Amino acid sequence: MNIQKAKLEDHIHLTEITKKSKAYWGYSEKQIEKWSNNLTITADYIETNSVFNLIDETQIIGYYSYIKLENNQVELDNLFVLPEYIGKGFGTLLMKDFLERMRNEKCKRIILDSEPNAEQFYQKIGFTKIGEFETSIKNRFMPIMEMIL
């Protein structure tokens, strides 16, 4: 396994990973299509933000991305793994790399909006829920989480 900076041409594959990973939680194709704009990774996004791929030999199997904010704060914008790799420690591997990178960059606070089904994953890593907001699906709430480093 290798984690390396994403290339601009990875955007199509990263979009596929994002949509497949999101669908893993039981969302319908119709719902995934409604979210298509939010689940699409563009070459411009990769150029503008920090995006890192998890590569198994030659295949990208997951990635994370983050956005630098003011005052040594960062938003973890995406963390996705292909469905066949979920539950096998690859998300944790990505998080360890991300957290090490944040410590090296002297980040003080990380925030994220969690997929409701992934809230426990982030709690196990050390994030705390600080709020929530209702999504486009009635009675579905997205946890807002933070970690202080």
C-alpha cells in the first residue's frame, strides 16, 4: 500500500470511488444521482486542494482530501474507500496518514461533516460530535465533528 498525492487525471476515478462508497450505505441510484454534483471530484478540485490516494499496487482504492482554513484549522472534506475494501482497515490507514500530515503541518483543529453511517468510525479515531444539520433527506442528520490536536 502506498499513499501519494493525487494527479489531476485521477479525478474520474476518485469520483467513481466516492459514488460507489456512498452507495455502500444503501442509498439508491436515484439519491446518488441527486448528490452527483457534491460527489464529483474535478481536476480543478485536485489542483486547488490537498488530495491523497491510497494505492494497492497500481489501483487507487481510496483517498482523502482536505481544505486548509484560517488559524491552523483544516476541514477533512473527503475520505472514501471502495466498498470491497471497507471494514478492512484501509480507512484507518488513510486517517493515520492524514493525522500525521496534520501534526507535521502544525494543524490545531480538524473539522468534518460526517456521513451519518461513518460517525462511529470518526469517534473511534478521536473525533467528537459538536453539532449536526439536517440533509436533503428528511430526518437524516449529518454530524459535525472536530478533533483538537
